[in-house]
Amino acid sequence: MYILGIDPGSRTTGWAVIEVEGRKFKYIDSGVLKFDKIPEFLDRLATISMSIKDIVSLHKPDEISIESLIYVKSVPALSKLAQARGALIAGLSEKYQGKITEYSPNLIKSTVTGHGHATKEGVDKALSMIFGKITFKSHDESDALAIALCHALNRGQRAKIKGKSTRTKARTLKEVFSK
């Protein structure tokens, strides 16, 4: 199974693809999509949607995971991030309806490192222990890899209750491999 992890942004979006086979995780590819050369924000949205479609066409993931909205102090920044996420999700929804899952930043960090308030460096260290040394262009790219790994470890934890999707407590790497 191939999982695409996405760290959304209105100026840069990180993405990473991993392969999951049983309890084995293999890094496939990752990168950063940059939109900051398009001066008008509204013009970026179409490019964001088309760019993610190109990544999906290239790697053909089975499932997609994306970071949920985070709290930012600036309402305009939050609005732009929400619109960028919407453009990404709209670009994916036609083919991947029901196969897109979002995770909070704290759940991602907790799953990957065991600590929900881990630093970027802590996340990078945990990823290098799992996937080996990878040189990332930015934290957006390593965050996307963490998002994909979080999904790989938590995808079986969803339970459907009265038509709503709920989540149990995040599973850490230690819990997965102690079975």
C-alpha cells in the first residue's frame, strides 16, 4: 500500500510517499511544491489543486493523509491556509473520496516521537531512525513524511459510530511493534 502525506500551505506544500507492507515502512519519494512566485493568492489556488493532481498521477497512492488546520494568531493567515487545504482536498476528492484522512499536528508528533509537543528536530530524528538518513529540502517535506507515517500507524484505528468517524488514542511505534 502506498500512502501520500501532505503538509498543506498557501506558499509551500510538503508531500511524501511511503510504502507500507505489514509492519515495514519504506520511504519512496518526497518534495516541496512552491507557490510563492504566484503573487496573487487567488491565482495560487488553481495551481495548488493542479500540482497535487500531478503528484497523485505520478505516485498513485492508495490513501492520502493531510495535516488538519492549526491555530495561528493571524486570521488572514488561517483563512489562506484553510483555502489552500480546500484547494488540495478538492483536487483529490474526485478520485480519493473516502480515502483522505486528516490528523492534528499533536497527534502526528505523538505517533512519530511519543511526545505530542516534540520539536521539528525531534520529529526529523525519529524519521531518520525509521527510514534512514534523508536530506529534506525543508521541514514541510519532513512533516509530510511524518503525516504519512502517522496514517500508516493509525489507519486501522478508525471506528464508525452512527455515521461519524471517530478516532481512538494514537498508536506509537512502540505499541505497533510490541505486538
